Amino acid sequence: MMTILFILSFAINLVLIWYLKQIVQRFLRFQDESTRLLEIIEQYSEHINRVYELPTFYGDTTIKSLLDHTGFLKRELGVLKTLFDFDAVPREGDETNEEKEE
């Protein structure tokens, strides 16, 4: 009877270890993709800024609103990235998104 329980426990532990490994791999993949996405958004923002500064488009309200919206998007994605960043260690005194809104 003890042997059966030991084998069952061992099998369940193996399945749980495999499952945890899959979850960690997904989080790491998500972290890499979010970093890549932030880099793409940054390049896009720089491109729009260069276009906005051209004499032809300087002062254009549509491009200005695109710049503002891109900045907002970068901040929001940055918050999302920090939630899944395993390398970043939260420090005392760091403001959370909720504290900034108050």
C-alpha cells in the first residue's frame, strides 16, 4: 500500500514540475515579447516625433495627438512589462500605478 502511494505521489510531483516549467517558459517568452514590443513602440514614437518636427507638419494637431497617445501607450506597456519582469526587484518607496493616480 505504501509503495502505491509513493509511486502516485512521485508521478503527481513529476506532472507538477513539468507544468511549472511550462508556465515559467511562457512567462519568459511573454517578457521577451513585451520588451520587443516596447522597443517597436519607442521606434514608432521617435519616427512620429521626427515627422512632427518637419517644417511641413510642425504644429499639426493630429500628429501631436498621435505623439501623446504613443507616450501614453509606452507608459502603460511599461507598467505591464514591470509586472512580468523577473529581473526587476521591487524596491521600497517605488510608486505603484494606483499611487500615481491618487
